[in-house]
Amino acid sequence: MNMEYKTTLESLKNTIARLTDNGELNITAIPGLSLYRRNEPTEPVCGLYEPSICMVVQGSKRVTLGDETYVYDAENYLITSVHLPTLVQVVEASPATPYLGLRLTFDPREISQLMADSHLPPPRTQQSPRGMATGPVTLPLLDAVRRLVELLLDNQQDIPILAPLIQREIIYRLLVGELGPRLRQTAAAGSQSQQIATAIRWLKSNYMEPLRIEELASQTGMGLSTFHHHFRAMTALSPLQYQKRLRLQEARRLMLAERMDAATAGFQVGYESPSQFSREYSRLFGSPPLRDIAQLRQKATT
């Protein structure tokens, strides 16, 4: 880590610390940008990662996708090219040195447009089709992110003009960087990765509907076995496992945030059998719905 990198990182860390002094900012004046702060490590929680880049400027975070684990910190970013249900845990944080991080989401259409508008250099290497990976933070990427976040301090009048330009620069840095091929393959029209990404978006919007995998595979132009293979290669889950994760995470949110009873929440997300809902919920979260929600509420008040 050279001196210029350290100086840029320290500047970004101080800015995020200042902006999150009263708590994290899930919504900022810059669309798609969220800032995070934690004063202690957290328990693993289920979360849905959307297409985005996540960076840590202090501390570290662990993300579990299927059987794979990704850890990222001040020197490594996490990139996600499709919506993926995960387990997330802050593993390094304290009141003296809190975890500080950010997430910047992006629209795959913006990536496609930049690829069409630019003469990008060829990708460095062919990579795994997995929709999540970690890569080293470069100085040009770090500096672009610093300039974007600093717009939230004293230059908010500049956000409508400068933020889109800097966000475009960040996407460019990602596309030409080590993990660029992962973004390119999901944005390239007609590619198998792009077809799987389309199927994932459909599942995310229709997770409560009965899953007809043959029809979903047909929409991508793939045979059933080919579709299964490429879906698992990108998400580390089968289509059915992916749908279950989405259903159960939404049911948990409904019970916790909207105080919906378990039977109603299960029915709301597509389960017809309360016993099946309770069984699959327990398998994912470790406790039946009522006990799990009671434990979560107790933790929130202590």
C-alpha cells in the first residue's frame, strides 16, 4: 500500500466517519449510494445483494454465498453482478475503530451502454461465471469513489451533474479491472450469462409464483440441464433454492417489520402449507418462525 493510496483511503475513511456520525445512511443524496457504520461485529444475517460494488474503508466483512465465503476489507472490494441471497456478517469492528463501508449499486443497462459507447480494451482473462467475487482496490478506483462520496459533504449542488460522471468512471474502472469480465459477461447481449441474469430478475420479481423451471429455461433459450448448470454456476444455488431463499427472507421481513403472523407471511410469499413453511424456515434460519422473530426482537431491545 503506497503513500498516495494510504492518503486517499484515509480521506475517504474520514469522510464516511463524518457522514455516519449519527448512524448509517441507507439512502443518500446520490442515488444508489449507501454508507455503513458498525461499532461491533455482527451475527450473520440474511441479505439480498444487488448488482453493486461494496467497499470497506475500515474493518472487514464476510459474505457467504451457498458454500462459498468472501471476505473483503480496505484493500479488496466485493462486486456482485446479479441479485444474490447471502449471509452477511461484519467481522472486524469496535467503538474505537468502527466498521466503515459503502455500497454503490448500478444498473446493468448502464454497463451495457458504456460497453457500447466505449472502445474498451479486451478483458485480461476469462473468469468464472459466478455472480460474486472480490478483487483488489486500485488507486484510480479508490480515488473515484472518494470524489463521489465527498460530494455529500459540501458540494451537494454539484451532485446532479458530477455524480453521474463519477459513477460512470467507477463502472469504467471496474470494467477494465481484474473483475471486469464478470460484469461484461452479464451485460453482453445474447450471452448465456446475460440470459441467466434475465431469469434471475424474473425470479426476483415473481418469487411468490409457482416455479416452472422448464418454462424459465425455455425463455432463456436453453435446455433444462444447461439452464440448471449455468444458473448454479452464477448463483451457487439451484433455481428452487434461489426461490426459497427469496421467499423466506421476505417472510422474515414481513413478520419482523410488519408484525405479520407466521401463517399469513408464509402464504403471502407463496407457501400453501404452514408446516412446509415452518420446516424450510427453520432449516434456513435455525429456529421456527415464532421463536426466531422473538429472538430478533429481543436482540433489538438489548
